[in-house]
Amino acid sequence: MMRCRSLPVLVLVLFQFSMVNSQVKVEREHRIKKNQFPETAHEFIQEKLKEAKKIRFYKETDTTKISYETKFKKDKLYYSIEFDESGKLEDIEISIKEVDVPEVSWSKITKFLNEKFTKFKIRKIQQQYPITSDETAETTLNNAFQNLLIPSLNYELMVRGKIQDVHSDFEILFGAEGDFIKMKESLPANYDHVLY
């Protein structure tokens, strides 16, 4: 009898373990109005939005959290600034090209990609300034808008790759020196159309 009681628990534990290890990024991003964006977050970046173009506000929901993001173009660069549900800064990302990544870092990144995938295409590269315990949100914001190459920044790549004859989309994070941090499989951007 004891064996039968523990079987459902074991199945549940194994299911949760497999879900954690799969690391599939399931998120949905939809555009919102400015008045639906956290007021504290908007006040924090208001100065940086002066002379910005194509300002858009988004709410992003995934399996673990809700966040808010504003995207815009300023000084020929495309920015994305993400906040948590309370309006606290999480990270700032700038869309960049391969030539913007230091050569030593890029060689480590491409080595990883060549070893991981039999075939791949880089769809997007972002220079990411995450909030760290060593810096204030204001410092992180200023570093990003000065486009500084500092040790705490990351490179986030959106990659379409082939592993064992299966093509998938991945979000891969590397440190400033090009060292691998983490990789998540992500659903295609138009996946919502399939679900709804």
C-alpha cells in the first residue's frame, strides 16, 4: 500500500524536474497604453525619453512573472528597458551588430555556437545592462545610455539553431568576455496566433 501512495508523488516530482530542465521560455508580450505602464518606471526614464522616437510600451507575461518594457529609438540606437511589476528596473538592452562585440568575446561566442549547433542563424544581438548589487539603477541607466563596455554587461543572442535534426529558437546569454551563462528554448514570436 505504501508503494502505491508514493508513486503519484514520484511522478509529480519527475514531471516538475523535467519542466525545470527543459527551460522553454513561454512568454507573451502585448502592447499597452502609456497610462497602463507603471508610473514609477515611467518617471524613472522620462528624461531619457526626450527626443526618443517610436516609443512603445509593453506588458510581458511568462510562466514565472509579469514585467513591463518600453522600446524606443534614440541617437540611432534601439533600446529596450524592462521593469518588474512594481516598476523597479531589471535591465536595459540595446540592439547591436556583430561588429559591436569585442573580437575576443565574439570568438568565444561563435565557438560555443559552432559546438552547440550543427547549423544556426543569429536573428538578433543585444547588449544587456542588468541590475547588479554593485550598482544603483541610476548608474545602470547612465552606463547603458553611454553605451559603455563594462564587466557587468551581457550579450543576449536570439538564435535559430539545429540540434540533432531539430530546428528551434533559442535565447542565449553570454557574459562581457563571451563566456556562456545560460540558454533557453523560446517559442517563435507568432506562437500566440497558434494558441488563440
